[in-house]
Amino acid sequence: MLTGTVKQYDQQKGWGFISIPHEPAVYVHARGIMPYDRHELRSGDRVSLVVIQGKRGPQAARVKIIR
């Protein structure tokens, strides 16, 4: 698991980007956020995640907010 910070996330569109230290920012879609029934990411939230290969490149999966 990696840790990162939400760079931006549009709740209405259901997607955004997460910054990971020493790596390029990765795309995140609402389907990758856990639990799956809550899609409430905000800019600045610290999160844990894994990076997978999506259809258009790297993307975040199993994203959980670190409280």
C-alpha cells in the first residue's frame, strides 16, 4: 500500500487525482474508493492506495481515507 494526498477530486463527476511522493499524480475514479458506497474525497485528504494499470494508464484503486 502507498500513501498519498488528494490533489483534486470532483464529487459530481466522480474522478480526480492523487499525488504520491516521488511519483507522478495518478487518476482516481469513484469506483476505486473504499468503502464503495462512500465517494467523499476532498483536496488535501491523506489516503492509502494501490496503483493498478487502467485502460488509459496508471490509476488508484482500493483508496481509503487515513483518519
